[in-house]
Amino acid sequence: MGSEPNKEILQRVSQKVGAVSHVETVRPFSVNKPRSVEVTFDADIYPEEISQVYVDIELEFSGDFYIHYVEQWAGRQKECRWDRHKNTHNSRDHFHQDTRRIPRGLTPRRKPTIHSTNHTR
């Protein structure tokens, strides 16, 4: 993308997301993803066939963003992406859908526990 990452807001996102019960790890600004926050979810709330689920979040001062969702399936990857940036192939706000077929009817290994909290400032 183009401008500098908004690390202040991304740091706040890291703190808020890190408090969610089904989040396993939050890695802000890692060596291999210095512009992003990577959030890894507890694999036990996903069907057994999925070994890992994570989201990369990038936000720039320009208002452009990139959210990349990834599921690791035995030897393959399912992913999709939400973006906001200038480009020639579609609108500034757009979605890239994964077109690979994934079996239906899978159930989580464990139902996630959702805690209701007030996330306002």
C-alpha cells in the first residue's frame, strides 16, 4: 500500500483484540510483518480439519487498509481479503473472495465462549 502505517491505532487494536477469549496470540509489527498486526485464533473453536486461523490487519494514515483472513487446511490454505486503496481493477473499497471449495457441515471441536464487555473508550 502507500502511506505509513498508523501504529498508534493498530496498537490499540492489538490490546482490544488480545482481550478476546478465543484469540490465541496477537503479534503487532513482527519482523516479517512490520506494518501489520497478526491475530491468531484458538484452533479448537474451528473444525478439526483446520489447523490454524489468523488475520493480518494493516491500517495507514491515508485511511487505506488491508485485512487478510487465512485458514490453514491440511496442506492447503483458504483466504480472503478486504482492502481499501486506489487501484485500476475495482473500486477503492473491495473484497477478494477465495473461490476454492471447502466441505460443508463441519463442526467446531469446541464452542467458543464469548464474553460480553463494553469496548467503548
